[in-house]
Amino acid sequence: MSQLTTLQDIYAQLNNIQSILCQGIGTGSAPTRLLTEVVLDEQLYNISTLEFENPDDNQDITDLQGEINKIVNASFKLAKDERLATDSQVANGQGVLIPTPKGTPIALIPKLLNTLRNFELPSTLLGELILSFLKEILIEHIKRKLDEKTGKYSDSQNVQVAKLIAIPSTAKAIAIRATGLPAFLSKRFAPQNEDLSAANNAPVSTEKFILDALGSCQIGSSFVGDEPDKAIFWGQEIKIEFDRQLIFLEKPEFVNARRWAYLRSTQENTLSFKFIQDV
């Protein structure tokens, strides 16, 4: 998701919550206090239903309690919808992993609300405090989406002997494959009892090719403009020593900078590459 789209989503969702808040939470100012010891429900992705002290059955307090609980439920639903892919999960009664708010900003709501339990306040003020807690925490919860990124590989390209490549502005790394290699290429000795079980049967190659290795990669930069400004200047040469080698790319500091890669293969038609980019 692009940053612009994410920002638009955040403001739209906060505006939806704001519209709920603006509908009013009751005009009564009868004194009340929060009775509930608020607990986070990890499996329901919510908190305890809030109950306010109301010995005289004041209708304003009753209405306030109902509206606040509706807004709490809407807030936690929004927080669940806008969780990160890396947020925690918990096993339910059937052993199925489900999302949990534990470890996220919205999980702070019970602690914040419990600080109000010892105070008798005008009902309207209590409602406004709870809503302010919810709004500020929701903003922090959803803002995390700005930093959430999903990666993808570009289409694979082959290198016959050597190739100059214009690096896309969104590329974060170059992923290099080496296939069809002759048997005489020098490799370091494989370790005894190599434990690769953490990969869960995914393809893993730890072989390192030595001496002249498999080829080399140089990263260069130029500026968009007239000669000689757009001439390419090269950084240090990087040896390609692994099948499935990653070369991470620095982000350009200048908006008019263009990045280049020069890949050279020691064995004809053995190298290919893909770019790793943000989705």
C-alpha cells in the first residue's frame, strides 16, 4: 500500500470515529465513576463492557454508558481491521491462530481507563476523558500502517556475460541467482552436520564459491541532467559468491540521482537477477 493511500485511509477512518464522537455522549452532568476493572480480551479483540456507577438510574448516565460502549466496540473493530501483518496472534479454543491486540497501542486502553476508576467525575467529563483516550490511542495504532511494507520480486532477467542495468527507484535490493555452473568451480568445504531445519524444507544453498567467484556487481550513480553530470560513477566492486546472493541498495539522497548496476559473470549464461521492491 502506498503511503498516500495509507494516509487517506487513516484520515477517513479517524473522521468516521470523529463523527461518532460528535453525535454526542449525553448532556447530563450527574456525578459517576467507572466501576469496571477493565481487562483486555485477547480472543475477542476487545475489552470488558464498561459500567458506570448509577444508583439513581439517571437516564443520562445510562445513555452515556451505552454510547461509550458502542464507541469502544467500533474503535476496537477499526483497530483489528488496521492491524499489522506482524502483530501477535493467539490460539483460540480450537487451536486456530487469531489476531490479538496484545503488544499493540490499542492494548494500552485498559490501563488508561483503569486510572479513572478511583475518581468520581461529572458524567460528561468522564465520557470526554474516555473518548480522548480512545482517539489518541487509535491514531497511534493506525499510524503504524505508514511504516508497513510488503516486498515483491520483479521479473527475472538473464546476464549472458555482462550487463548494465538501470535500477528502479523503488528497488531495495538485487537478488542474484547462479545456475548451470560447471563442476570445476572452486567452493569452500561444506560444514559437517549442517542443520538447515529452520528453513522448513524451503530451498537453501550455503555454498560459497571462492577464487574468482561467480562474477561481480558494481553499483553506480548518475545525476539526471546534461553532460557531464549524467556520467555514471562507480562504487566498490562486490564479488558474487553465492547462488541466491542479496545485494542491498542504499536509498538515493538526491531526487535527481539515478542508480545503476553492472553485473559481470565469470561463466557465460549462468547469472540472472531480480529486484526486491515495495508493493
